[in-house]
Amino acid sequence: MKKLLLAGLVLSAVSCAEDEGLKYQRVQTEVEVPRVHNEPSSNQLQYMAYCNAEERALTGWVDSRSEAESAASSYRSEHPDRICSILWRQKPGTQKMIPKYPKG
């Protein structure tokens, strides 16, 4: 039992001695979030202005992208600290869009 206690004291003393030689320095890193921009090419689409910070829609689904962008712009002017996005989807009931490039 005495040997176990002695080993614990020696290990704690060694670990304290090693920490004295270390210098801690703060490092500030800047991470750039990649910007994803995918522009659809079809006239069978609907658009929605969406507030990311509040997780809510600013408009319903509208056929005009400029209408959705206008709503997002007016919201940004009132709340400049909140990020808004323009979402798009294919109109319900239309044929499926065929991708330009095959998978793989």
C-alpha cells in the first residue's frame, strides 16, 4: 500500500514538473464557410423567401423569383443581422426535372 501511495506521489510530482515548461498561446482561426449556389434552369419552379435565423418562411411559394427576393430584401432592411435565403422547388404536379449531368 505504501508503494502505491509513493508511486502516486512521484507521478503527480513528475506531471507538475512537466507542465511548468509548457507555454500556452491562444490561436485565432478563421474558417470560411463555403458558399453553395445552385441555380435551376426551368420555368416550372416556385420560390420562397426564408429566414434562416428564425427558421420560418417570409413568403409562401410564389412563381416569381423577384417577388421572393423583394420580400427577403425588405426583411433584411428591417433586420440586417438575420440571414435570409431564397428556396426553390419544382411546381407540384409537373413532370420531373431531368438533371443535366448523369450521376457518377
